[in-house]
Amino acid sequence: MRHHNSNRKFGRERNQRVALLKSLAYSLTLKGKIKTTEPKAKSLRPYMEKLVTLGKKQTLASRRILESRVGRQAAKKIAGKLSVTYKDRAGGYTRITKIGPRIADASPMAIIEFV
């Protein structure tokens, strides 16, 4: 039984899940808004919240962690523009909006964006 097992597997191995979250976080950071499946958006939300909070610290160590998690270009945007935008906000940097099922396979879709 899978009681209290909150990890979403997405039918992938661990390395693939990490790469998926990294890729989604990179896209969300650069574009500000992405359309994906609802479970992927729900797993991306806490990942992005932690990254933005880390970017607000403005230390060399936090910047290096950001670069390892999302890449240099996205880390620069998080540590620069986003940290200034959300300096007075203590969490809740993203919003998930449900947009209904995908036509092809009826999987629930959502838009995740920065507030």
C-alpha cells in the first residue's frame, strides 16, 4: 500500500524526474508562465518556491546552488529580477490555474505562473 507516499513518480526514474523538474523550472523562470499537466505543475510549485527563496538570500553559495539547479541564465534572473520583485513576500510566488483536459488524451492541464 502507498499510504503517506507523497512523491509523484510520473512513470520515470529518479534522474529523469530531476531532469524534468529542472527543465520545467528553467522554462518557468525564463518565460514567466508555462502550460503543463496538473500533477507536473503541482510538483513544480514547491521546487520553484524554494528556488526563489534561495535567490532572495543574495549569497555566493545560494547563487551556486541556483546555477546547479536551473542553469546560469535562469539563476541570474531568479537572483536578480525575481528576488527584487518578491523581497517583501514570504512565499506564495507561483499560481496554478486549471484549464481543463487536454483534447488528445484528456489529461488535466494547468498553467503555472509567477504571481
